[in-house]
Amino acid sequence: MNIYTDIEDEIDAIRDKIYERIKDMTPSERRAYYNALAEEARTKYNIRVIKSAPESEAVSR
């Protein structure tokens, strides 16, 4: 059973809007764009970023 809702139209519109913003960017420009968005979210929601344990430490636990 496939139920189609308005949310799918909204998601598609958001994806189209993002694509239009980034389609002419180089990979490094896209990375900077997404990093800026992430930094804005971290600041807005007071999210603290911590470093992950190195792979060798994570495996040995």
C-alpha cells in the first residue's frame, strides 16, 4: 500500500531548493556551505562536538 502525502511534496521542494543553491559549486564550496550550516545548527541548539576515539582504540574495547 502506497500512501502519498503532502510531506513528500515539501521534501521534494526542499531538495530542489538545495540543489539549485549548490549545483554550480565546486566540491570544496559545497563542503564549506554544509559546514557553515552545521556550525549554525550547533550554535543555535548548543550542540557540543567531541572527537571520536581513534579506530584502534574503538576496536580494542
